Amino acid sequence: MNALPPTLPIRTECPPGACVCDRDALRQDPQADARVLLLTREEEKRLLQRLEQITSLADLRRLQDRMEQQLGIRLTIAPGPNEVRTLRGITILVHEQRGLCRKTRQSIPAAIRQALERRPEISYELLDEGGLFGAP
């Protein structure tokens, strides 16, 4: 579906047994969405740094949209189903996707949590999206 041009760099393989990203099967399937392979290790570092530096909920949502548009990575960021007393109560889920490294799926939520810890007002905005604080 989204074949990659041969001139673009793609992510190198993970060490055998270290990951279950199914990268090779993704590359073999001509109908697969291979955009996620554009996230090289260097680009992943840049993405994580950018996520750690978010300044507002709008900034976070913009990055979330860009990740989905450019790489096909889908995120769900929302208050958890139970009471939110700490940042751990906010659910940050990177949806499973063929070709997306397990470590990357763990690093993205960690980077977002660091940003939320640095700027708690983003967490309040996130909680208020559902009308927790009575905003219209």
C-alpha cells in the first residue's frame, strides 16, 4: 500500500531475539504500510527529544497527528479508566504495529511522561478535555 522509495534510509534490524517487530515480513509484503521503517534510530532519538520538550496539549496532539500521518504510528493518550491521582493514571498507549520496535513502543510513552512531569499543566489540560474541571 505505502511502498517506500529505495533511496530513503530505513531502520536497521534489531538483534536476533531482541525484538518481535516482524520487520522482515513487513518488508516482504507489498501491500503493507512500511512507513514505520522510516523511523531510523537517529530519527527515533529526535522524535523522543521532541516529545520530551512538548509545551502544551495542543503541541502533544499535533505531534500525535504527525506521527500517524508520517509513520503510521497510532497513539492513545487519555485519562485511565480509574481515578487519576498521579501521572500513572494517564494511559499512554502506542498501538501495536508490524515493524515498530518493542523498545520504541516503550520509549514513546516514557518520553511523554517526562514531558508531563516537567509541565503538569499539560496533564490538567488532558484531564479537562473530558470536562473534569468543568471547562466548556
